[in-house]
Amino acid sequence: MLFVHGSLAIGGIETFYVRMAQCRKKKGLITKFLILSPEGKSDAELVSRARECADVYFLNEVLSPRLPKCAVLYHFSLLYPLQKNILKEIFDGISSAHVSNGFCAHVFIRLSAIVRTNLPVSIGLYHSMEFSWGGSLKALPFFEENNRQIFSRLHKAHGLIFFNEKMVERYSTVTGKDFSDVSLFPLGVVHQSANAKPKVFNSELTICSVGRLVEFKGYNLWMLDVVSDLRKLGIKASYHIYGYGPLEKKMLDKIKALDLAEIVFLKGSLEYSAFADVVSQFDVFVGSGTALVEAAGLGVPSLVGIENTHEPSTYGFLSELPGFSYNEDGLYSKKDVLDILVDFNGYSEVEKQVLSKAHKEKSKMFSVEACVENFEKVCPDPVMSPGLIMKSRLLYRLFYTGSFFFYSLLLKLKGRTLSQVVSTVE
């Protein structure tokens, strides 16, 4: 399998891909990565781990002629001239490809046209809004219209993979189409040999979050209010936040305004290999994405940080939820985060251990091994056709890249980013 992706920076999708590659190697399966940015844009440790179990190629290594790394930009990946002999090397031994967005799907189509192959490709829905944003727009920009065309083509070719049940309902509602035939299974996050040691809880409540500091992860801000309220109630608690992103300054300002500097700590980026050792030291994890499941696999009671919400509410602890949907807003009835943490603080050691074991059990649903097997069962039809091959031609690629660039520039002038727009529920 070939993964085409923007970078191997620390993030939920990136760590998932590496976990998949690690497990695939144990099963004797070939995995390759084509990363559409220079190596310096990726996390060094994650790249090292990827190379232990897969062949990793960076875009600047494939260009003809080779350009300085500083001149290679992800958003212009479709325009650079490429070395056909290296592309053939990348495709050698590969029977399918996987991407996480329309841009990477376009790159794969171009590569396939160059080497004249027609491999099946799947696209994973890792974010609920990836192909459903822009509902309030009169017309989608050119690049996104074409992303939706590829999405629709892959739907017909059985190449869509959804990772929670509620997303199927969402896309059926938004598009008016039937998505009941897509591949549906949980993300692979934890290995079957999950930590079996009993969880050790602290005498004072310790809470942590790990993830990018971005707006749609609203808990990065409202948890500061929760910790402040815990202090007002006389509960000794501390909150440690690992990650980086555009929300950092706003968080620092709020920490200062609430006078939380002694109990709330912005710790910066957390190395991938340190996740288990660090997170297992805390009593409660608050977050979303794969990090939530990883924490649960360690036996750390994990509160769901609902995406795109700005009030301190949650569905509860992950172990309490049915099925494997937990991130998106509107899934289940909500509970007050402060009330849950106050109750948890009053639990006996036995009650905390019961909750810890329930999280370990719940995390087994998100087995990497099972996910690899499920991926192998996904058998999309090859999709290269005259219509898609046209999307590999230079004029089209210029229009697509230009549309992407100017739309992003327009948003920047308005003080927004494309990722913020895609993450906004309309």
C-alpha cells in the first residue's frame, strides 16, 4: 500500500499511518510513503519509525531537477516536474494506495498517469467536514468542486472508508445520496497487547490534553474555565497541555487573565515515543481524535472533547459511549464537564480502577491489527478513466493550484485559514 500525504508531523492521521505500517510489516505486507513536503517539515522521530517498517520518499527527492528543500512547497506539489524512474520505483510492488483528502488524491492521479498504471485508491474520512464544508457558499471554489468529483467517483468505485457510524448518516443527509455501502470500521489506534498494569492515580487531580492547538478543538479554551472553577470549589487540580498551534497565544492570554499560571501548563510538543510514559501519569485525559483512544488504552479515564463546541460539555467518558463514534457534535446527549470532574475527584480508589479497566476494554475496539485486516478487505475498483486522466494535465493542474492558492489568500486577508473554514460546522 502507498500512503500519499502532506507530511509526517505529529498528528492523528500521521501517527495512525505509521502504526498501520508497523503492523503491516509484521504481517509481511509492503508499505510505502510519498510525503509531499521536505523532510524538515516532518517529525524526525516519526520519520525514523516509518523508515523502520516502510519505504519513505519525500517530494523533493522525486523532482526533476532536484530543487533546494526551501523551494519545495506542499501546495504546489501538482506543478513540479517529476522523475519517472523514481515514480516507477515507488509504485513497484504496490497494489493499492490510500489518501486522506482531495489534494492528495489529485497527486496520486497525476502519478498514476505518469507511470501509466491503474491501481485502486481509497480515501479515508478522518474529519467529518472534509467533503461537506461550504454549505453556505453560493458556489464552491474550483479546486473543491473537483475534490468532490473525485470523492463521488471513489464512492461509486467502493473506495470510501468511514471510521465512525454517525459520519455515514451525516454524509447521507448532507448530500442526499446513499452512503450505506461504504467501508466502515474503527481507526486502528492501540495494539492488542495493551498495557495490563493497574493504573496509578494521584492524590490530587491531574488532567492532560495532547493535540494540535486549533480552533475546532474547543476544549483547549473551555477547559481553562473548568480548571478555574475547580479551584473555586476548593479542588486541587492541575492541567497539562501538550501540543502546538495557532491557538497558543489566545490560550496564554486566557491563562494569564484567569491567573492559572501555577496550575495550567503549556508543555509544547510531545514526542511520539513519550506519549505512553507521559499520559499514563495523569488521572484524566481530555481530548479528541486518536489521542483520546491511545489514552484510554493506557487505562487513563478519557473525557471526550467534542469538536467544534465552545461550551464545557462532553458526552462523558469514552468507555460509556456505544459504538465507535465520539468526536463530532450532535452524537449523544451532553453532560457538564465540571460536574463529571467533581464527581470523579470524589471517587474511591476502587471506583477509579473500575473506570480505568473499562477504558482499556473499550480501547480494544480500536485495534491496529483489526484495522489492518479491515483495510485489506477494502477492494476499490481501479478508477483511472479519460475523465480523471484529464486532471493530470498541466492546464488543469494550473487551474486547480491557482484556485487553491487564491482562495487561501482571500481567506488570509479575512483573517482566516482554509483549515478553519473546513472545520467549521455550518
